[in-house]
Amino acid sequence: MNDLSQLPLSGVRVIDLTRILSGPFCSMILGDLGADVIKIEAPTGGDSVRTQGEIIDGMSWYFAGFNRNKRSLTLDLRSEKGKEVLHRLLANADILTENFRPGVLVKMGLTPETLARINPKLIVVSINGYGSTGPYADRPAFDFIAQAMSGFMSTNGSTETGPIRSAPPITDLVCGLYAALAAVSALRGREAGGPAQRVEASMMMSMLSMMAYLSSGALATGQDPTPTGNDHPIASPYGLFHASDGDIAVAPSTESICGKFLGELGLGDVMGDPLFDTNAKRLDRRQDLNAMINAALADDTQANWITRLNRAGVPCGRVQSMTEALADPQVAAQEMILDVPHPGHGNVKMTGFPMKFGASPLQIRHPAPDLGAHNEAILREAGYSDADIAGLQRDGVTSNPK
């Protein structure tokens, strides 16, 4: 175990009002980086993800994977006493994270003026579907809708399949990443003498920002990109090709790598052919070029081609199933699968830390908590006596998880 005081966000306290995925992903990242994240949930039920996905020994592995490194406090925020507790917690916090619809925080009494009065140093991180201004601000949002509205879905698939969603809830995850980046940036700005401020990330705008050459091309030409499936819309050859016993994903994205790829296949003269000597020409004749490549690849196995092409400096790999990817030796070497004990629920396997810190490696400090597991500890830290806590439990403001 490394020194917890050396984690990047050690000493930072986050009050987390988020639920489902985009917000909890953001607060999980902050928790992984060392922040003390207090996840506030309703006394009955809590975050709905607690009952979703695969549930083993009473624990949702989906919930466990996105709520590690957090402590759980149950509060009835509809009650005045619950709001009083929240205000006291916010007074000593650095960051508030929330993913309500725009305006809900104000309806809860947490106006910008109230929050500034409670804690003028508080950074508010708001996560929502479309942004807090504009004609869609009040709309309910969900990943599937944000994928559709951002243009992302229309660029997936092919002309034959029509639009196809991404299997992972990509807009939730990208938005959560942006929100975490905004949070630490605002924190750095505050520590440098700037003001504490509200920051925001939305699912639709976060996804739109990730469209790369697809959006830049549309902006430049005024035309929609044509969905090309596994083929690359602006590079050829590029995509899935067929060896004698299976597919190979190949990404020869530059002229140099393209030459290496074709040369390894015995097609080196193609780069000098007037029909294929530029990327534009190869795009126009993609089907003919792909047919030549597939004919050459058919002479050897998937494994042999992957070894040969990687050795030649050509990015390539096999399309792996989810379980194959999770069991990949490179994944193991990167310690990307963690086996985390959850008292009362056995061990839970989850993906690990994609960010690597040489001097202060990240770690699981807290497994995903049971609902209200840290009620008494957090309330005592906030200055409540045992009698106070018993009264809050008696009044239903917080639960007694025992």
C-alpha cells in the first residue's frame, strides 16, 4: 500500500449527489485519485444501479465497478433536517457533484447564492444531458438519446445497417471524464488564487466534441459523412481483413505504414500503381484493394499474420470477445482487472485504473459501500453527537444500516 497522503487528490472532500452512471463515473475518478467522496443517497433504495446488472451475493457488480473509493451516507433531502445536514457537510467540502436536470438544485434550495454563503470556496460540478442553457436544457436525457442527438449514432454502422448505437454507454462515460477533468481544473484554479466556480459537462456536447474528423469534415463541406462500418472514412486500406482462419483488424494510417503493410503481403508494387498511388485513389477503389489484400492474407493464419505485421510495425490485432479481452495477458500485465473484497458480499472483479502514477499508484481504499454504511462515521466527523445521530435515524432523516 502506498502512502495515501501522496495520492493526487488526498485531502480533497467531494459531496456526491449523483446517481446512475455519468455522475458516479466522475466521482469515482475523483475518489480513485484520492479524494474523500461522500455519496449521498436516499434512505430507502439509494442509487437505482444498486439493483441493476449482475447481482452476486447481494452486490451489483455494475454498481461496485463505478462506486468504489466512496463512502455512503443516507439522507432524506426532502426534509429540512436532511438539508441542514447537507449544508453542514458542504461547509467543509471542496467539490459538490450533481447530475440532476438543470434547475433541480435550485428547487432543492441550493441556489448559487446559498451555496456561496455556505461555502465560498465550493466548486460545483454539474453533469446533465444537453447543457443548462438552450432549448433542450429541460429535456430528460439518456445515453441512447445523446448518442442519437450528437450525430455519433448516424456515423456508426454502414449504409446497409443504418445508424447503430455504441454498446457501451459512451456518452455517459465521456461526459463523466470531462466532468472530472473540469473538477480538477477548477480546483487547480482555485488553489492558484482564482475563484471557486461552477463547471458543467453535458452528454450531448461531450460526445459531439469527440467526433474528430467526422465533425471537421462536415463543418468544412456542409455534408454528412457516409457511414463506412469497419472501413475508415478517410484512409484506405484500413479495417477488418480475412486471414485463412479469422479476421484481422489492421490500421495502416500513414503512407509509410501502408507501404509496410502491403509490402509484407507481397503487394508492395501497389503503392506505385497509378490506380492506387494516393490515399484518395485507394479510397475510390477500396473494394478492389480490399479484395487483393484478402486474397494475400488467405495464404496464412491469423496468428502468423498478426506476428508478422506487428514485427513490421503495422498496427493490427484480433477482434477479441469481452471475456477474451478481460483475460488478455497485456491486460493482466497492466493490472487492469482487480479482485476486490466486499465484506458480506465476497470478492468482486472489476476493471482497474487506466491512469498510472509512478510515485503514487492508485488503489482501492474503499470497496463500493452498502447503503448508508458510513452514516455514523460521517455524521460524527460533521460534529453530530450519538444522541443527534439517533434522533436523525428516529426521524427518518438517515437510516440505521445495522
